[in-house]
Amino acid sequence: MNRRRLLAALGPFLVLLGLWIALLPFSRPLPGGSHFDLEATPRVGCRTPVIGAFTDDRPLGTVYTTPRPMEGDPTVEVEVPCEGRARFRLALGITLLAGGVVVRRKVNDT
């Protein structure tokens, strides 16, 4: 595969990856427990990085306070900050998007 074809495929891939990272909502793991299950990871959904980077995005999640919880064990509401992760995802997405545009222009100019 020659370099021009590789760059021609890389440009749109970087643009799509940058848009995906910067625009789609994401989730964060909750500190605390859930019912014991090998597939259960308590998570809370954050907003899209474009919104979460500039607003107070702190979703609440209910977690158990004891390890290996059972029904009826005490729970607590936990607030998970998403702003830092949203800013990182937005910056990374914009960087990849810009890189894809630069690569695409470079391929079209030659």
C-alpha cells in the first residue's frame, strides 16, 4: 500500500474519530459497589463533551456502602464530576479532527 492511499484513508478516519470522541456522551465508573456480578460495573452517564466541558456536569448515582452488597444494604448518593473528562475528550476530539482535516488537505494538494 503506498503512502498516498494510506493518507487518503487516514484523513476521513481521523475526522470521524475526532467527531465521535468530541460529540458522543460517555459514562464514568461509580465509586462504590453494586450487586456482586462479574459483568456489573456501576456506571453513571455523563453528557456529551461539548456540553459537559462548559457546564456543571455532575450526575448522581446510587451505590452500596458495603462490599458484596445484598438487597436492603445501605446505599448512598454519589456525585461524579464529569467536567475534567469532558474537557479532555473535547480537546482530544478537536485535535484528531484538525489532524484529519490537515491530512485530507495534504492528500488533495498533491
